Amino acid sequence: MPRPDVALISPYPPAGSRHAGRSGVASYAGNLAHALGEHGLRVTVVAPTEPDLPAARERDGPVTVERRFSRGPRAVPTAARLALATGAPVVHMQHELFLYGGVGAMPGLLPGLGMLRAAGVGPVVTMHHAIDPAGIDAEFARMHQVRAPRHAVRAGLASVQATIGRLARRVIVHEPAFAPLVRDATVVPHGVEGVAPATSPTGAPTSAPAAGAPGAASPTSSAADGEAESEDDLRLTLLCFGFLAPYKGLELALEAASLAREDVRLLVVGGEHPRFAEAGEPFGAALRERWPGIAEFAGYVPDTELPRWFARADLALFLYRRPFATSGALALAVAHGLPALLSPTLAELMGGAPELVAPTAAPALAARLRALAGDRAALEPLRRRSADLVADRSWESVAGRHAEIYGEVSRA
């Protein structure tokens, strides 16, 4: 087997899938690996083993996937050795604080990255989480279920980010706001998938491409299963999409929907975040218990069904209270032609226009939603402004920028 041009260290979804796995980073890695392959690079992914997937080598189209290491204290050093064994001239690690085993995996970061740097293969590190340690307070600990003393968490986080900045040949972040948090970081935006119009069970398209989003499916207010429009379908259909987790602001969406329930309906599409589910604290169950009957909870939805759920919605809500990463779920929803309302902090992070900013109090948000339900024409400027968020973020462009970085690192 010819040696790869790059070895990615990252969780990776099951072959043939994009939006599966324990983290949004798996979806990101799947898209990046395939985009790099289409750019002409040979790619091997060194991935952690998963409970429902064999520890083996597999092919996912043009990508070779090696599921060979376990999460935990030795995760990063083991992954580094496996990446070096591929013979790739550049190793690119995807990093997130809880990606390789949580706090217990952090001590392995120094020897793992040091091994790659000493071998002259980079490394390149993409930081999917970039957090100002000073912002770790009681609210942060509560949202992320961090039980360690906050001063220890701040010190540990500062050490991790400093280690990455010192040992990586190039650090990539997704938004300009994150660049000052890591030394000499390079901004490469999160890629946006090209999407095709959804189809009904008869094979007929349910929507047409939206203006400003080539190939994107424009949502309709009718159900995607092709049933006749009912009185219920006349309500403004809202969508919250992505893993269910306390930092997503789902409580605000549910409370606002409960106040405006005659005018809106709410779809919550996404499974429990594995990190919270494994801790025995499923977040979705608590939401359903607190707001019974307010939303339709779809749970995890496979790739093939996602376009139908997007086509059911009129408006997406991304009300993240304290974003510490860009939102791949937002990018995918907007790529499907949906307008979005964002929390003030997420809008600031992504450079969103003022009209995309959602109120942070449930009564005010409910009033905004009622106004949109009564004036559907007001969704169109929101759709255009939302499309601006993901302009020039195609995976083709993102892969090209990565290829340039790999070349620069190899020459260095």
C-alpha cells in the first residue's frame, strides 16, 4: 500500500456515513478526509476504537481508516506511534478537550506531540475547542459537568493550549476570535457540505435550491413525508439540531416554544451527547420531563433522513450560551437553505448580522417567533444573512487550504 500524504489522528464515523460518532469532530474528519482525497492527497485516518466497530483497517472510499487505539491516558502517544508507522510526511491531529478520554488523556498530549515533532512530521493540530481559561467559572462548570476545582481546570486548560502552541508546527482554529488564544494560530474555517434537494417517498423533490446556497435545499412549511398540509403545519416550524448538551441553550428554545405554542412547533433533532450519556445524566430526558409535549424529539437521525427534517423546518435556532467552538450543525442547517437565529455570543463569534441575533429571554424570543410566524416574508432576509455565515466555506476550498499548510510544514 503506498504511503499516505497525510495521516489524520481523529475519531471517524462508520464507513459510508458522515454525521455519526461520539463527537462532531468525527463528522468533520470524515468530510476533511474525503475533501483531501478529492484534492488528490492520499489520506490515512488513525482513529480510536469504538464499542460497535471492529479494531481493524477499513476503506471508506478513497480514505484508509485504522481503528487501532483506545481512549485514555495512553491515547495520544499510541496514536502518534501509529501515525508515524504509516510513513506519512505530515501528521494532522484533531484536538478537543474531551476527545481522547477526557482529563485522564491530557498528560499524554506532551509526549505524543513531542514524538511527532521530533520525527519531523509536523504536527499540525486543529483545535476544535479554544477557550479562554479566565472564562471558566461556575456557569461553565455547570454546563460542562466539570467537577474539578475551577482553579485546577483553568491551570490545566492553559497548560494544554500552551503545549499545543509550543509543539505543533501549525495550529488551526476555525474562527478569528479563537486565534489570540493559541500562539501563532492560523484560521481555516469549518467546511460546509454541498447538499442536494430532499425527495419525497415518490422520488419527487420536496424543495428547490435556495438562493445564495448552491445546491442547498430550501425548506418548506409542509411535512417532508408528503402528507397534505394540516392546520398544525401552518405554524412556524423551528429546528434545534445537533447533540443534546447543556451548553446548547435548548432550555431557552423550549421555554419560548411553550409561550408561543399556538404559533410555532419545535423539532429537536439529535441524539444524547455521548459524554453526558456515559456519565449517566441524559440531558434529553430531563428536557422532555420539564417541557412535556412542547417539542418533537427525533433522537439520532441517520444521514439519509436529515434532508427530510431540514425540509420540514422554517427556521433553525442555535442558542448556545457559551460557545467555545464553531458550529458544524449550524453550517449544515444553513447549507440546506434554512435561516437561523443565533445567541448573541455565537453571532459575535461567527460575525453574524444583528438581525440574526435572538433575544436571550424566553418572552422576548417568543414574541420574535410569533412575529415571524405572522410574517413569513421576514424569513427571507434572515435566510440571506444566514447564508453569508457560510460563504466561501466549501470543503473544496478548505481542503485546498489544508494542502497548502501541509506543504509549508513539510518544507519547514
